[in-house]
Amino acid sequence: MNRLKELRAQNNLTQKAVARAVGITTSYYGMIELGVRKPSLSLAMDLARFFDTSVEEIFVDL
């Protein structure tokens, strides 16, 4: 489970916009958001920087 969809919605962004910002395809981003694929540590860090939060806040289900 991750919070990507929630963070994206809070920022009024499309999957395409987030994917472009971190340098991946929209389909790959969608799979990460759905939990079908897991990002590399580097990509997880890029996403955290993009959303100005921590990797743990996005990807760790507490």
C-alpha cells in the first residue's frame, strides 16, 4: 500500500504529470500507484522529493 494517489490528488496532478516529473512512463507510474509494481529505492526517493515528504510517509503502511 502507498499514498501516491492521495498525494497526487491533494496536489491536483495527473499521473502523467508526476511520471514526467520523475522521468518514468505514465503506465509504470500507474502500476506503482496501484501497488502492482514496486519502485527502486532511487525512484522512491525521487517521488518523495517531488511530493516534499519522506519515502516512509509514501510507502510504509503503519
